[in-house]
Amino acid sequence: MDYEKILPGIIKKNDKKILLAVLDGVGGIPHKETGKTELEAANTPFLDGLAAESSCGTAIPVLNGITPGSGPGHIALFGYDPVETQIGRGVLECLGIDAPLEKEDIAIRGNFATVDGRRIVTDRRAGRIPTEENRKIVALISENIREISGVKIEIRTVKEHRCAIMLKGSGLSPCVSENDPQKEGAPLKSITPLDKQSEKTAKILAEFEDRVIELLKKHDSKAKGILLRGISRLPQIPGFAEKYKLNAVCIASYPMYRGVSKVAGMDIAPCGETVDEEIETLREIYGRYDFFFLHVKKTDSYGEDGNFGAKVKFLEELDNKLRVMKNLKFESIAVTADHSTPAVLKSHSWHPVPLIINSPNAIPDDVKKFTERECAKGILGRIYSKEIMYLLLACALKLDKFGA
Amino acid sequence: MDYEKILPGIIKKNDKKILLAVLDGVGGIPHKETGKTELEAANTPFLDGLAAESSCGTAIPVLNGITPGSGPGHIALFGYDPVETQIGRGVLECLGIDAPLEKEDIAIRGNFATVDGRRIVTDRRAGRIPTEENRKIVALISENIREISGVKIEIRTVKEHRCAIMLKGSGLSPCVSENDPQKEGAPLKSITPLDKQSEKTAKILAEFEDRVIELLKKHDSKAKGILLRGISRLPQIPGFAEKYKLNAVCIASYPMYRGVSKVAGMDIAPCGETVDEEIETLREIYGRYDFFFLHVKKTDSYGEDGNFGAKVKFLEELDNKLRVMKNLKFESIAVTADHSTPAVLKSHSWHPVPLIINSPNAIPDDVKKFTERECAKGILGRIYSKEIMYLLLACALKLDKFGA
């Protein structure tokens, strides 16, 4: 991306503050009966008023037509290229449970599975064992397999049949094939290195797999083996301090988003479970940072559930809470989403997301509502999500002139 | 293009159908007297109604300011980069007559020309000899020049002075200079290799040229030599089945468009000469494919002729015929063009083309007319033509989420 060539020469520190407010999955498509999207159906006077005094537009999270997961959606909002900077599944699984994953560690997503005596996978999810049972198995493994070939093994429960594994040590590399046959009735695949550097890692994982199977033989559970997937490492990208000279903090009640923020080198503020607690946290730590990433989850959750009405109702409640943005002083504010999650589709989607850039240095346009269709008429036009950070920095006067 | 990095991991097959309707050269610029473009002057209630319930926008075929030929225009609509994936003229000529061109063959566009004893080109088109005369000359050459240096030579009549030549054999390469001096009164240029790999090809073509001149000396025709142009090979690109998991078919009454579709691996449906026959074909084969490329030629032809009124009248007739789109069931439909052909300019142009994406999963906007200026206000904004395929795939729910 051309920004990388320019940024180091023009980024500067000042005391102005930036707020990136991400309403996860806020975008929708029209309800079949009313013809209105969730945002169009909701009464959101604060966000509409903010739009009226802001530059508006829409943002493409990755590329036209591409539906992003939460990882690429946020990586783009943080100003990194979401195709170049991909976060492995194993890394996401670890970050999603606040596991202490370090730059050089190997992260793996594990599924406890039912495996027969000939290593045929008969249930890839071991009957979705209860989380409590998962915890017992994880304790058993932790006690018995602390390290292999000098590399520390850490395993954590995620939920049901899912766990996360970290390898901590030297000489590791994540280019290793997975053992998951992807279907039932097939044998576990052998774990093989995909390059020279990954031979040690493959050997360790193959031994780990054997020892887990051995341990689970005597254990009373449907879990008789482990599928090792998404073998990966933290993306090696410069964090916000290095890239933007920002002292950045994440306020997110869900672990996954804290995890992605850690990838970008943000501090993580403990913030409770609710939007009210998140906003209270924002107030409390306002003096200590110059960049604030505020993440609101439930817009996405209700979209995924296909609960159009609940998403609308939540938006109306949220609208009032967001007034804090104007009470605290930010030089630039973005309100947007990591992707759309239309309740009609019950899933993430590819539709561009509405975007507000509020700043004394932005040009207000005719848009008076924070909706997909109104923002599409705004002065910002249609941009890529990875450009938003640069507009926020510019509006906060943190970017010097490029060239003489 | 970044799409290539993402697509293999997210493309999936389902039973939903896609229609790409290309109204060749449909875009125009305003008539000097009325201030209206062809689309603005035409009464097109069906297309306007479709626009009203669709996402609208405009598409840039190649790059702003660049006027595309039919090749790049369609390559972009098929989702390939039109600058990376260029189709040689020789290839297009062969494909345009349904000639059996294979991946490794060298394809050449030939012009029979009048050439004097000193090899000066005196008429680059040999007085546009009748096609019947062309056939006799082609038969003569075919009989006498079957192969050179172990490489098989196949020559076919196109029409008037135009023919197509294929070289079939090993060790060939298309980086060879043309012999066409591009103007009359100048001598035939010598055919030279432009790289090491092309030496054999250059030698064969030089000998072919000599032998054709020799043969035509005794033949009663204005054709006394041959211009060898557009020396090229099929682009080595993945077809629709591989790239998109689509079972795709082309319905186009003109050979050139069938040819470009073959490059993209589409099946070719025999479809007659008229739009009515094309549409009847669409109905007939509807059950057998999941992607349909429907090509309408006359919008372009009338534009090239500078016949503003005929283009308007044809659009009005066409409008009613296109109702078939809504009678058959498609999950996503694009109506657009490969480029503009303003009657005012009597040629292709660089102007972005109007675009409709119709789907239950697309967001309708305020646009209520299928015209250049109204579509420019649509929610899709201005995109590149090569992105259209991805929107069609997304709206037909054929793209999985990218990243977790």
C-alpha cells in the first residue's frame, strides 16, 4: 500500500485525541416487508445529528463483494491491508480467550474429537462435550505434557470441544500441515513440515498428538484425540506506537476484539461486559491515551441471530449512550463498522458500511442520517476501510505535508 | 489483484443462477441538440423499473480515460484484470470464426493485400476482395502450404480480405514483429523474432509470407501478398469452472464475443442472429447452467455508425425483450456494458458505463432510470468493471467469509 511509503515521513505526535467507534456489523439490508434496514428503522437522533455535522460516506472493508470475518474487518479499520495482514485461526482462538500469546509463539486451534483405535475420526467434535468436561481434559493434558523437546506447551479451554494451544520456545515456525481430515470416517492426517524451518514444530506437534491420544485412552470421555488446526503466529506488523506515534487503547468487552487490538500494539483497558461499562471506562481513561478504539458487539450479535427487531431496539438504546462522544473532546471521531451483519442474512456480509468522520477539520455534507443509503450520498464517497485511519489522523492534524 | 489471493479460499458452489447481460456500447454522451444521451432519449420502462429495485452505479471498464476494445471490455466484465490479461488480435480473429485454437498454438490475423514486385504494399485490403474470392485463395494456400519445418499451418477465411492463420507445433512463441507497414506505399516489413524463443516462429512466418506471395503471383486476384498481424497465443488464465466454480455459458450472436467467452472457459450456446433468438436460447438452456453471459451487439453497432436515432429505437425495442430476466429466476443480475459507444463520437469511448445489480441481497437505492447520469448517483458508486463478477457472486451467496 502506498501509505506505507509516505507515512513514516509525515506522521507526528500532538496532544489531540482520536476516537474510533466500531458498531460491529451495524450495516444491514432492507427488511423484506418494510423495505428498511435496521439503521433506517431505528430512531437514532444522536447519530443522525452527528452525521449532519460530519463528513459521511461508506467504507468497503476488504474488497467489493468480499465478506470479512472480524479479523480482517478490524485489521482494515486499524489501517493495515487486510489481505496482506492475515491473522491465523490459531492466533484468533488464543486472542479470543486472552491467552498470553507472544510474538514468536506458535498458536493452534484444537478440536477434541472422537478417534478410533485405527486413528479414524468418527466425530470431529467429540459430541460437543460440555465445557466442564473440556476443562478436565485440558487439566489432564497440562499436567502430563508440559514440554516437548525443550518447547513449552500451554493448552487452554475455549468451550465445548474447542481448545487453544501455544508452543513457546526457539526454532519454531508455523508452516506445518494440519492433522484434521475435514470429514468423518477418514484417518487423522500426518502432521508434516511445509518448509525446512518448520521441521521441529511438526515433530513436536506429531508427538503432542500421540501423547494426547495415549492420555485420553484411559479417560472416560468421547474425546479420544485432538485435531490441530490454524497453526499460525502473530502477524509481524508495526504497532500503533511505531506506525502512528499513537498511545492507543482498546475498550472492548469481547476477547476477540481485545486480541486483534493487541496485534496492533494497543493497550487493553479492563471494561466489563456492557456498553455502559465500556463508556464509563472511556470516561475514566480519557486522560491517559490519544487514541481510543471503542467496540460495540451486540449490533453484530443480533444481526447474526437474525433478530431484526432486537438490533433496532439495541441501536436506539445505544444511540443515547454514544452522546459521551460529544461530551468528551476528540479532535476526530469515526463511527463505522468492521462489516455489515444484516439480520435478513443472519451473517456477516460484503455490503459497504456507513461511515461518519466528525471533526472541526472535516467538511459536513448534506447527509442527515446515519444509514447505509444516506451515508452513500456523503462527501467521502466510497472508500476502503483501511483509509479511515488516515482520515482520522489528518483531521487530528497528525499528518505533515507530503513533499514540498 | 488481491481478489486472486482471496478467491480460492472462499468460492463455493450452490444452485443459484447468475445473469450478466451486456448491452455492448450502451453508454453514450449527450446529443448536441437535445442534451440527452441515447439512454436518456429512449423510453425504457423495463430497465428503469429494474434500476428502481436494484443497486445502481457506474463501472470503469479499464481505467479512467482509457477506451477499451471489445476484448479488454469483456475480460474485465468476466472478472479478470484487463491490463494483465490481454488477448492478442490473432487470437480474437481465430476465436471469432470458431477456429480450433489450442493453448499452445500461435494465432495470426491475416490481411490479403496488394503488393507489387518490389514488395511495396499498394492496397492494405486488396480492394476488399469478396469473401468468395478469399475462400478460393485460402483453399489454394491450404493445398500448397500444409506445414513448414514440421509445424502445421492452418488458414481460414474470415471475410472480405481478412483471414486467420494458426501454427500448430512445438517450440513456438509469439514474440515476433509484424510485416504490416501500417500504410500504403511502404514495403512489407521483415518478420523478426523479439526474443530467443521466437526465432523458429519468425523463420516459419517469413517463409510462409514468401510462399504466399509466390503462389499468388499466378493467381488472378488483387490479393498478391499477406499482412501478418496480431501474432499471439491464448491467454493462460483459469476458466470460469476453475476460478468461480461456475458452469458458465455464452449467448452471443457475434463470433468475437463467443471467442472471448471461450478464453474464459465458457460453453458456447448456438443462438442465431437476433436478440429474439438469443433470448429464446436463454429460455431453452436456462436449466443447464448457473452462469449466463448474454451479449447484445446492436447498441454498439448503431453507436459506431453514429446513428443516434437507430440506437434509441433499438434500445426501446430491446427494453421490452429483456423482461425475460424477471420471468426466469436469477439470484443476481447485472445489466451493463463492456464500454460506451456514443453515437456522437461514432466510436468506443472511455466513459464509465451504467450498471445495475439486481438481487434480493442487494440494497435498492434512489435511482429510477437506467442512464449514465442517474446510475452515477447510485449506491454502488463508481467501481471497476472487473469487480462486477464479485458483486454478482456475493449477491448469489457464492462467496464464503474471508478470515474469521
